[in-house]
Amino acid sequence: MSPKVLCASTDLHTSRDAVTRSRFSPSAAASTAEDSGESFSRKAQTGTGGEASPGKHVKQRSRGEPRGRRRVKANDRERSRMHNLNSALDALRSILPALPEDAKLTKIETLRFAHNYIWALTETLQMADQRGYLQGGSGLSSPASVSSAEWDSPAECATSAECDRRSCCPPLSSHEV
DNA sequence: TAGGCCATCTGGTCCT
DNA sequence: AGGACCAGATGGCCTA
């Protein structure tokens, strides 16, 4: 679904990254506009968003580092934080039931799929527990051996549409994570 | 071309 | 004081 290639978590210099960097040139913007005392901000330019009205609220400068340098550092941290988040998301994708190679789940799809997957596993465990399968140690297939389609539409339903009709699966909104 | 998804920047707020 | 986290804004890329 999503043919785009996410930047690898450790690669800070994807082509997209390069494009963005060259476009915004944050270091330049930060060190020129901000060092001169004028805060460079698209929000301020457009006048949208939750920013305080200009002039009313001037954030205090630290006496140490110049504001521009702090901004650049904060941007770097934020970037790596998001890369970290994406790594975790990739790790989550990797343990979800296999999908076709080219079908990479989007972020929101990954979270929803994982949510349903956990729900299905829980249901399976409960059923197995009730039937005493857990003592025997057999009769349960490993999650990895179950197709993603099966996990998308839990055991009782052949299709997700049927699942919707019967409401056998908890709607995500009912216990949104 | 519109809409979805994404990366990035940014300022505010909370926490250590 | 500085870092982490968050949400809004922006613009690029891709697909229907």
C-alpha cells in the first residue's frame, strides 16, 4: 500500500532528508534569523497554530548557548527521536504475521493491526484455557504460522465484512489505544 | 489533481 | 538549564 521507502532508523541522510535539508536549510535559518534576534518561524509567518501572538510572548533566551544553536540541537534530538519511534514501529511490523513483501503497513495500520493481533491472541489463549489445551501443550498454532488474513478477521468470521456484521470483533474505537 | 502518508521544523510544556 | 515529549504547520512524494 505504501510503496514509499521509510528512511532507515540509522540513516539520517536519505534522499528525502537531503531534499528537506536543502529546502529548509535549518542551520542557516536558525543561525541567521534567530541569531539576529528575530525568530524564524513559519507559524509566525502564516499566523496559524497555537502560537502566542508575536510580541506578546518572547521566550527567554538562555544565557549560555545561542538560541540558534540550541534549536539546531533540539531539531537533531527530535529527528533521532522520531527515527527511534520508526525503528520501534518497524520492529512491531516485523513480528506481526507476514504480509506480502510489497505491502508495508502504514503507521496507523501497523498500530491497528497490532491491536487486533493482540486481541486475537488473547481470545485464542482464553479459548485454549477454557478447553484445557494449555495443559496438553498442543493444539495451538504459533502466531507466526497464522496468515495475516486470519488475524485480520478472527476465527469466527470468514471475512472482515462478516466480522463487521456480526460485531464479533471489538471495534477499535471501543477500546482505542 | 486531490488526498494520504511521511519527515522535518518549531514552540510550548513537563520532567529531571 | 536542558532534554523529552507533544502537537501544529509545511512541503515533498506517490497513487487513484
